[in-house]
Amino acid sequence: MVTQKLETTTTEQLENQLKPFVTECERRGYPISNLCVHESIPGVYNSFYLTMIADWVRDTGRVDAILLLFGILRESTPQDVNQFIHGVVTDYSQDMLETIDVLSNG
């Protein structure tokens, strides 16, 4: 099957297209309790970053968790979805993600 490369997308479309990623993380024993998609540059719909909470990050460590998550992301979603993801932020605490969100939104 030939798929057309997407030029832009929205956060809502991307969240729907990331459902196989969340399912695959769960299947491999790395559940994600909260996944959010954010525009890297507000109003630009071709660059996004993900924030997510996962309890297992506490034991795995953030760097190893991000490497693991990017690997699962690449394996479980099509290239036309992957092209939009330019960063992953993960933690085991909602407080940390809220701090990052405040800093990124100025």
C-alpha cells in the first residue's frame, strides 16, 4: 500500500495516530499514563514534541526511557507520523511536566 507523505497535521490527529505507540508500550511492559502532543513552535503544524508520564521512568532513568520510547515509536508508527515528532519529554511526576509546559509556552 502506498501512502502519501503528510505535510502538516494537528495535535488531535497526531494523538490519534499515536495510539498504536501507546498500545505497544503497554504490551512491552512500559505503560504510559498520560501522553500529550505539543506544537514545538505555536502555529507551525509540522514539528511537535511529546510529553508523557510513566511510573517506570523512576527506575529506568530519563535518558534510557527516552531512547527506549523513541525506538518503540519508530517501530510502531508509520514514517509519515514519525516525521512530525522532534522531541520526547518524560517523567514519573506530573509536576515536572507542568513545569516544562510553562517554560515552553513562555
